Amino acid sequence: MRLFQIFSLPMFDPSSSHAKTKHHPIPDWALLSTVFITSACVLIIELTGTRILAPYFGSGVYTWSALIAVTLVALALGYAYGGRLADRLPRTDILYNLCLAAGLWTSSTPILASPLLSTLVDITDIRITLLISSCILYYPNMFLLGAVVPFVIRLIARQGETAGSVSGRVFAVSTVGGLFGALATGFILIPSFRVQAIFTFCGTLLIFLAILGNFRPKFIGYKLVLISIVVSILLLTSKKNDSTSLVLDSAVDRYYY
């Protein structure tokens, strides 16, 4: 139930002594690392997401436009929600609950995709179908990951430190994380591993991040963490077997030129 408490939180009283003296028990470098990892996951999910949609709708301009549009809307609303939530209750457990929810949704995306897309593929207008599919599959985790950046800015900011300095540092780390995610996805992950393995790895990474943030010295279920890591490694080491691929048809996309 802790996952859903972030939507029914009481108003935070900034005048309390606890709020002034204990913004977060986690060092700044760990919070910045959280931003780096979540930003990398945003790009991994976005770029790999087209591989889930492509077998049903192709990988043309409609697919990319729908996915990019949904990503931008989700991030924009996530930024707004994360900033508001952080002002109400700047607690690290809320931050890492966002990561946990995003990780669970990311891990389940390939499982949800097959029955969902098989149902929606019969809709006549492919543009509407792509927007609906992208919203259902990718909006929730993009929204939750978008809320991380303003939340971290609020946690790091202290009295005497200007908001511009903190914001610039956090957004710089976020951009570098996105750059890393884009290069890793295009050069390593997609050419080498299956889509389900990539999503499972990304979701497990977010869940592991949430566990470290929430329960790091007292967590008693280390075996669960180790099992998740082992499963991810096994999935990622099962590389694509291109020898079984079969090309059914090929044609030049009319949007290519």
C-alpha cells in the first residue's frame, strides 16, 4: 500500500523543526545518481518502445511521432506533479516509491503489450491507435520518472544555496544520463538483446534503486534483490538469435525520402 500513499499525502508543514533539519538522509551524490539512472531509463524506454509497436504498426513517422508526443506530455506533467509533491512532502521514501512504481510498470510493459496491441490493431485510424497504445504502455512510467528531477532539486536545495545552482546541476546530470541511455540503447542494447530483456533489465534496475533508497541498511529481503539481478543477467545474456529470423516482406517506406 505504500506505493499509493503518494497520492493521498497530508500537507507538509515547512515550519516544523523536522522539516528544516532533516530534508533527506541520503547524500547529494546518491540523489544525483538517482537522476542519472532514471533519465537513462527514460531514453531506453522511449527508444526501445518503438520495437514493441513496430510489429503491429510499423516503425514509420506515425509511430515515432506518437511515442515522442506521449513521452513529452508525460514528462511535462510529471515535472509539474513532482515539484508540487516535493513541496508538500520532501521525503526520500516518496521519491523512491516513484522509482519503484515506474520499475514495476516497465517490467510489465512487454507482458501487457501483446494482448493490448492485438486488440487495438483493428482500429481504422492508425494515428489514433498509436496514440492510445503509447499512452497506455508508456505514459505511466514516463510520468513517474519525470517527477524524479524536480523532487531531487527540492531535496538537494538548502538554505543559502541558490535554486539556479541546484537546478543547473541536476538538469546537467539528467541530460548526461539521457545521453548515456540513448547511446547504450542504439549501440549496445537493441542490436544485441531482445526487447523483453531490455525492459526487464530497466525495470529491475529501477526496483533495485528504490530498494536501496528506501531500505538500504534495514532491508531484510536481500535474496529478492539478488534473484532479480540474476534474472536480469540471464535475460540479457540470452542474445538475439538472428539465424531464426524470417523476412516476410520488404518495401521502401514512402516517408523515407
